Amino acid sequence: MNASEFRRRGKEMVDYVANYMEGIEGRQVYPDVEPGYLRPLIPAAAPQEPDTFEDIINDVEKIIMPGVTHWHSPYFFAYFPTASSYPAMLADMLCGAIGCIGFSWAASPACTELETVMMDWLGKMLELPKAFLNEKAGEGGGVIQGSASEATLVALLAARTKVIHRLQAASPELTQAAIMEKLVAYSSDQAHSSVERAGLIGGVKLKAIPSDGNFAMRASALQEALERDKAAGLIPFFMVATLGTTTCCSFDNLLEVGPICNKEDMWLHVDAAYAGSAFICPEFRHLLNGVEFADSFNFNPHKWLLVNFDCSAMWVKKRTDLTGAFRLDPTYLKHSHQDSGLITDYRHWQIPLGRRFRSLKMWFVFRMYGVKGLQAYIRKHVLLSHEFESLVRQDPRFEICVEVILGLVCFRLKGSNKVNEALLQRINSAKKIHLVPCHLRDKFVLRFAICSRTVESAHVQRAWEHIKELAADVLRAERE
Ligand SMILES: *Cc1c(COP(=O)(O)O)cnc(C)c1O
């Protein structure tokens, strides 16, 4: 493909994408295919002679689209939102064109510098404490990670290194292995599975603190665990507090937990993967109170802030905690500015070496929506979730399971888990809307998450009518 064909095909592709987005509502949100559907539809090996662009684009509708779950359909209410906007898609095109690998400042100065500034812009939108910003050449700063899971892992590994150095400085005879055996990290029992996984990958114990009646981690349960574990000779070193849990969007009590972590010299990482985007609205900012106690904070603009995957924003108060933990300087990666103190080499902040120019997406989105546009977007979703909540509350057969704070509604039929499982099964086999469940303690619960950029009140109402009809079927079947 040469530049002139690229011009033509690029315009066709933009039309295809715009048509896809405009027509997405007419597509069945969840596909009909069975596992293994795709292999028989394509050749067993790559073509020896080139195919044409037409061949490929025709196959997109024939082979790919039938197996796509349409995450941006206004009838998609599963998981949490994943961001999508036209400015972000356009910026991603440019990112692909520049195609730099921004592991160090010298590897592409704009890639590094725009990221630093965008992370400050975003930090200011959230009113993050100044200690997390890079602006005044302080000790803090932000970095774009690929995912919240990576951010948690990076924080855990940095915390692990930090505590090992601290203990070895006091007692040089201690081996790393002897220390690691005793290290223990904590999160609430509602934390995302990626937290447990970070513990597995990091080779340290991770303990779940029982959450309270509102699914929040509280001081008393944490204190109890700390006392028990310290008495058993363990070394508490790391805590993940969650703001906006994946199951039910509950909030750990940072104002209680934070000071305990500080007093115990434990690294506090705050995971606000979904809810973080809402903190750009002054009326939701109080949910972030207590972040001042944290060592690192992370949320996903790629969930709810219109910046397409991947873009996970992580800030640390002391960037040397990260950069000192994993630093290696082979000759081929060295450059003349690296020790000037003026620049950032993001390769020291993350696990991979390579990194894309992801801040372009933030720059385009923040400028084309403006903070006000982004706030309006969040508010609209929160309003829609409350609309769904009030529909549910009007029907005495149903109950709301947790206070609705942002864009997620956890609800169920009053009655057994079996009847709720049957309802979810009917919903997801009808494929008009898509939901996923969760367990809250021993209860099977349906999650209704406001997801799509284009979802409106009419979609929410249609979804509710549909759920009610299926619920009537389930209840009738149960009586028979
Ligand atoms: C979605 C989610 C994650 C995982 O996010 P990734 O970016 O996919 O790793 C982690 N924590 C919470 C609370 C989440 O909701």
C-alpha cells in the first residue's frame, strides 16, 4: 500500500468506523457464535500472494463482526464501561503513524514530555494533592501504564524493594529471601482479582481484610489483621485500598485506613480504576478524600474518561521509589541527558521497555471535550444509573443491593439465588442487552453498569421493560 492508496483506504475506513458507530444500536449486542467459530472461516495459513484491501474489508463483516461483542452498543450494561470517543480514535491513528517507542526522553522527547504534562493536567482535574504532580519539579509525578493491574503490580514491586532495602539497611545479615517470606500485603475482600494476582506474581502473601456491611474496608478490621500478623512475625508492607470496587462500586474508608498505613510504614496504593474518572466533578471529589495518605494512586481514563484503551493513569508521591526499584542502564539505552535531573525516562517506571505515544489520546480528548464536557459526560451516566435505580425501586419484586453512588446499579429479584441466576441466564440468552453478575457475600446479584457513550434514557427504559418481562417469565416458570 502506498501513500495514495492509504489516503483512499483511510477515508473508506473512517467511513466504515463512523457507520459502525452510528449503526451499532441495530446490531445484536452479544454474538451468536460458539467457541471455535472462526477457524473454519479463514485459511489455515497466511496467504503466499497478497490479498487486496477489498477482500479484507469484506471479510470484516463476514468473519469478524459476527463474533464481536459490541461494547459500545447502548444496550451493553456489563462489566464497567470501556472508553471510546472519536478524538481518541483519531489520536490513536496519529500515534500509529509516529510509531515511536518512548522508553526514554531521548527516544522521542515529545512522547515523554506530553505524557508528563497530560498527567499533571489530569491530576489537576482531580485536585490530586500537589505532592503527586510533576509540575513544580517536586518528587512526585504521573505515568501512563497499560492497565490498573500493571499499576498495582508496579506499586507492589516497588513497595517490596523499598521495604527490603529498609530492613537490610538496619540488619545487613537479612537475606532478601528471608524478608520476602515474612512480607504480607493487604486489600479488602472486595478488591479486584488483579490485586491477588499482583501478590502471586510478586511472590508475597496477600490477605483479604473483611469488608463491613457497606462492602468497605474499615480501620477496626485492618487493625485486627495487623496485630494478628505482626504477632505471628509477619511484616506488613503494602495495602491496596479500592475506591469504587468492581463488584458493587463500594469505597474503602481511606480516611481511616490511610493513617494506619502511614503509621505502620506500609505503602498505600489506591485503586480507583473505574470511579477515578468521576472525581473530576466537584460533587464526587469527596470520594477521593484520604488520597493524601497514599504513596501511589491509579485510575483508568480508558474506562470512563473517553480515552480509548489503553490508558491507565498512575501517580506516585516519590518517583524515586519506582525509578530506583527497577533501574538498569545498558549502554544502548543511555543518553546524554539522563542524569541531568531535567528529564524523565519512563522505562524506569514500568515493566516493559517499549511504550506507545498514549498521551496523544489524552491531549486530543481533553482539548476537544474540555473539562466541562468531560464532567457533563460523567454526570449524564450517573443520572442514568439513578434513573434505572428508581425504576427498580418502583417494582416490589426487586431490591437494590448497595447504595448507588456512580454509574453502577446492583439489583436482584427478592428471592433465591436460583431465581436470579435464571433471570440473568434469560437476559443473556435473549441478547437484547448484556449484563454480568456478581456475588455479594452469599447473594447472587445482577450488575447494571451504564457503559456506552451514546446510551440515553430511552435505552435504559427499554432495558428495564425487557428485564421486567423476563422476570415475569422466570417467576411464572418457578410457580409452575
Ligand atoms: C477494571 C478494574 C481493574 C482492572 O483494570 P485493568 O486496567 O483492566 O487492569 C482493577 N481494579 C478495579 C477496581 C477495576 O474496576
